[in-house]
Amino acid sequence: MKTPIMFKNLSSFMNVLLLAALSLVAIRCTPPPPEPPISDAYKSKLITKEEARVLFDEYSRTNNMILTQARNGNPDSRWYWFSLEEMESYIQYVKANADKQNLKDVGIRIYLGKYPENHPQNRMAKPEFAGYQTVFLMPTSKMTQDSISSRQRRGVITDENQDVENIQPMNMTNLSPPPNSLTNTMN
């Protein structure tokens, strides 16, 4: 009787099988590399709820009053909301694209904007947001000293960061368009 080809060298086959099993066990038992520690640099920028209230009230008393007058008594949006998942995912997207481009000192600038009355409905979180102000997030990176000096020589006032135009900004936020009970309150 002929021995099947697979079993002619049974000990070699068993050794390969044992090695494969041990490799799988070793891979599964190896803990993932630790994530880099999260910076606590944000802590120096935390404010109290009372300080936030001062900022909110000052905006209500000044800028929002002017906007409301310009809108014939109709108040504009007062707050904007992104989920933590959206924010974390966007930050990962910006980091990954910045790494591909070898950008250093990457940040996110928050711009104010306004949806035109005829803004495409599929480019806003909700169609009723047309005509209201919004915010969008724009990736930035630190400019080189040469770029800063060049802009200063041309009389361009700037900070040390520049928009990274080949990484997409993010919008599509929820906002509080009036009339809303939260228009004049901060909860």
C-alpha cells in the first residue's frame, strides 16, 4: 500500500504544525505596544464654568446683539457641536495626513463661517441651518522661520501657523439655530 505523500515525512509536518501553533500563541500573548502618553498641555488652558459664563455673556451683550440687529431681530446660532468620536476621528485623519507630508507642530484652527441661504442641503448637518453662522476646523502647521520673515517683510501680519490646504477642513456640525430655548443661556 502506498503512503500518501503528505504523510511520508510525518515528523517534518508535525514540526511545522507545532511551530505554527507556537507562533500564533506567541503573537496572541504579546501585548500591543503602549500608546504614547497623552500630553497634559491642555490643563493650562482649562477655564472654570464661571469664566465660560463671562465669555458667553460678553458675546451675548456685544457680538450677538449686533448679529441679531443685522438679522432684523432674529438671533444667530450660539453653539456648535461635534461628537467626541467625530473629533477624535478627525484628529487622527489630520495626524495621519500630516505625517505623510512630514508636517511639524500641527494644530487645528477654528474658523467662523456662515451658510449662504442657498447652501446645498447635503453640505449642512440639517437643511434649516441655511443662513446661520457655523464653525469649521482647518488643519494648520507651524511655518518655517523663513516663511514668517518673508511675510513680515511684505507687511503681512500673521501668527506662526499656516493653514494646510491639502488636508480637508471639517464642518457639518450641529448648531443651535434660534428660536431655541438655549439661545440666550449656557447650560
